[in-house]
Amino acid sequence: MKLLAKELQLSVSTVSKVFTDSHEISEQTKQKVLALAKKLNYVPNPYASSLRKRKSKTIAVVLPEVADSFFSMAINGIESIAREKGYHVLIYLTHEQMEREQAILSDFQSGRVDGVLISISNETTNDEHIIDMMQRGIPVVFFDRVCEETATTRITTNDRESGQLAAQHLIDQGCRNIAYLTISGSLSISRNRLAGVKQALTAHRTPFNERNLVMCTDNEEENLRIIKELLQRKDRPDGIIASVEKLTAAVYLACKELKIAIPGKLKVISFSNQTTAPILNPSLTTITQPAFAMGKLAAEVLFNSLKKTNVTLKAETVVVPSALVVRESTTGRDLG
């Protein structure tokens, strides 16, 4: 950095501000510094700075997966704020394993990151590893999948109301035997969505058939087998609510193989942010979560805590509502 400053007859602090994309530096100066840096193969090292400032200027985002479009959109929301704050974002995947989640968080205790945004795995049943990290001074904000008892901020959507809305929509379309597909019995979002489904059915004096609570997996072939078994029952459901996006393909494929018409014989709705929902055949009715907004808000909360010393995040849940988008898979016509 000193070499760049000397060559360009600038101060070291000016060069430093260029690499944090400071608004104080003109675009012309930024381009001059970046051009010379590229010529000299110079890449700024955030960890060298962190040794001096005890800040890494890096946050971690811990996710169960990235195949789900919700998480890719949430990452975009997070990065929109991180860039503005001059921070780097490291993405870590737990692959739905609590053990891997614990190992990742343990690694952060060395000071690699200044804060953590996390959506827990479907195996996570306690928060000891999260509390341990928080006690070492690393703030944590949950988004989407949360530990409800952990004393920190949680950014969620209105899962119970959304489950109720999904079931009510199917009931309005004539469904009375509704199945609920999930990948976890422990995740609060899954439990809350199911509670909403049961609430809607109870309101119509139609008790939820516990056989219609279908536990799926992370394996696509296994999910196809499970769903085909469900649809081959004598009392097969007339409506399906997929609590996660990844189960939608298996439902459509099972119906195709078994020649079950959607929505004529089976109405389908999914919690999903996938951009292909309108072009599926038939187009998919969805409960669409505000993924970008949730990621952005989670990042804002985290950065607000990082700019202050000795500040404890509020133990509160902030709800960003989801929306029902009605399409052909439940009505036979696209209303989206």
C-alpha cells in the first residue's frame, strides 16, 4: 500500500480508503489506484488489517444449503448491505448436519469473522455451540430457520399464518384430505407451518389426518419413492402442501409417473421462491417468502451491533410477511 501511495503521490490513508470503496474518494482516483494495483498484482489482505484493528471486516453466513432459491436471494440481500459497509462475506454450508454446523462455528472463535448470520440445519436441536460463540463476543443473528430460545435477534416470516393461508386456499378449492410434506420435525418453521395447516382444517371441522404428515429426506430419489407411496394409497390426498421448495420436483414427477393430473386430481402448493414457478406445467401456486428483504434486514441488524462496542443484540423476533401467489397447480388458471 505504501508503494502504491508513493508511485501515485497519494497518502497511504487515501489508498486504503480506495480498497474499502469509500465515498470520500473520487472515482478517478479509485481507478488510478486499482489500475496500478492490478499491474503490480496487489491484493489487499483484510486479515493483516484485522491484526491491527482486532477486526476482520468479514462476516460469515452459515446456511444448510444453497440449492434452495430462498437462500440465494437472501445472500444477495446480505451482500447488498455488506458491500455498503465495506465488509467481506464468507459463505459456509452445513449440508443439513448439526455436527458440521458446530465445527464451523468453533472455527470462528479464532477471530476469523466479526459476526455471524445463520440459518440452522434440520438436525440442530440445541443452541449450545451458538451460545458459546456469542459468549466469546461474536454476535449472531438468525434468519429463516431459528433457535427460538436463543437470546438474540431472529428474522423470520409469518410461518404459522402462511401455513394456515396455504391450507385455507386448498380448502377453498375443494380439498379436504390435505397432506403436508416436510424434511424436519424439529425445525420451528416446519412446526409452525404445520400448526397453521391444522388450524385451518380445524376451523372447517376437518381434523388433520396424521398419516398425511409425510417426512421426506434430502435424497431426491428417496423423496420420489415416498411421495409415490403417498399418492398410491386408497385414501390418497386431494391436496399437497410442500413445506420446502426442494420437494416440488418430486411431487410433479410422481404425478407424471402415476398419471395423476394437477390440479384436476391433486392440487399442489409449495413454500417456494423459485423463479421457474410460473413456467412449470402447470404453473406452481406458492407461498413466496421475502428472501431478499429478510437477508438485508438480518445484515442491517448485525452491522448495527458491530458498529457499537459491548452491545447485546435484542432477544426478539422480527417478522417479515410472506405472500400467497395463486397459479394453475391449485386453480387450473394462472392468477399470479
